[in-house]
Amino acid sequence: MFFKSTPPSDTAPATKPTGWLGRLKTGLSKTRAALATPFTALFARHTRIDAALYDELEELLITADCGVAATEHILTALKARVKRDRIEDSADLRAALRTILTDLLTPLEMPLDVTHHKPFVIMLAGVNGAGKTTTIGKLAKRYQEQGLKVLLAAGDTFRAAAREQLAVWGERNQVEVIGGGSQDPAAVIFDAIQAARARHIDVVLADTAGRLPTQLHLMDEIRKIRRVIEKTDPSAPHEVLLVLDANTGQNALAQVQAFGAAIGVTGLILTTLDGTAKGGVIAALARKHPIPVRYIGVGEGLDDLQPFRALEFVDALFEESP
């Protein structure tokens, strides 16, 4: 069914960069201020590459939430490159760091292909406030622009605002939304997949209620949702996306581990990178949980959610904002 509501506005300030690369650079400004800008300033205090410089760089990486494992990996690789290439000046060291970060993040760059099954069922999960429902709306628009028919399953039956919000996205994009009332979330998603099959839908985006990994009864429920989805199609869900708020920093690692154990997470979406200095958490994820980062978000606009590209991300991290 279609729900009626007033569509949200995706208008942006006039000063907002128009291209994705410009928005990405602007969105990463807080993380850049915590990492890349101070990195450049190191050479105003150090005339040579020594232990003191590495100690300060280690502190910068930790401050940007790269985590201990990723920080150790980056520093070890950087020291080896300095020795191998006999690096002595700041420009070469900066270039070496960019290369090492790019190499670390590149395995996470795996674009999501939703054309292998029909309907292609995507289950979304995450903690409360991570941005799942908004992310679903943005994904719906993206897939529609690719010429695909999309259906939304309102599987968050606990929060009335979530259903209403999903309905707004559905009406705005003329996408059907299945669900409503206080139905069992697994039943809602089951019905949505059956409807999608009957209506020749290409992609089903299944919302689920936000939950903390410590809420064991809710984690049991999301396991049930996955089992019910599998009953509609043994190969489904074809993608299990965990939506992470970049502001959570290192807590994202615990979320990935808990949801991964419960429902087999196959991809990550990292949101609100524009509102945090903890963008380095993506390096921590690459080291501890190298699950593909399908999309990253740097704003509220419909086009502010884009596929993750490692080189693009690192370049934006080190370059000045437009």
C-alpha cells in the first residue's frame, strides 16, 4: 500500500559543493582536521624523520579513530617504505602515507550488484539512530535511477515514526511500501517479498527496527527475520547491510562483530562522515573486519550517499576542501 505524508526536503545551502567529489572533500573536513592537516604540521616541528615524528603520527592516527591494529599496520608499512625508498622529505612521506592508506582500504571497495537475483532482497540492520530508514530512501532513489523497480518493506514495526518516514520516501519516489500497524516484522517482510515476486520487482529493501547488540531478545528477533526471509528463497537475503554511524568510532567494530555473528553481515554503509572527526574508523574496519563498504554518506541530500571508492576517499581526506 501507499502511505500519505509530506515529503521531506532535500534542499541544501547554496554554498554546498555541487559535485560528489567536492561534497566528499567537504564532508571529510573534520577527519582531515584531525589527521591530514596535523600530519603536515609535523614537519614544522621536525627536521628529520625520527622516532619522535612517528610517535606524534601514531597519536594522530589514534585520535582519528583508526584504532590500534590499523595504526600499527600503517606505521609498520610506513617505516618499511621510508627505509626502502630512503624517504627524507615531507612530500614523499605524505605520498607514502596516502599510498599505504589506499592499499589498506582498497579491499573494502566492492560495489554492490543487485542484478543477480529477482527480486534482489536487501536486509538492513543497525543500532537505533544509525540512519537505516533514511538510507533506505536514498538507496531506493539510486536503484530507481538505474531503471530498477523497487519495493520497500516496513519491517520496523516498533517505531511508528519509522513507518511514517519510510512511507514518505515511498510516496516521494512512487515506490510501494508494504507494512503498517503492529504486525510481526518477519511477517511484514515475508509478505513484501511475496508481493515483489508477484509484481516482478527488481529490488526489495527490508527495514528492521534499531537494536543494540546487548538486547538479546531483539537480536533473537532479527535472527528470526533472516530465517523467515530464507523461507521465501533459500538464497535470500542476497545482501545484509549493516548501517553504521561514523560518530560511533571504535564502537562500530563491536557492532560489526555482534550483527555479523547474528545475521551474517555482507556489506556496510557508513553514514554521517560529514559530522565526525572519526572517519579513520574505516581503517579500523579494514584491519579488524574487512567487510565490503558498499556506500558512504556525507550529508542529508539524496545524492550524498555514494559507493565507497578507496582512492577517492583518501584523496578527499588529504586534499583541501573546495
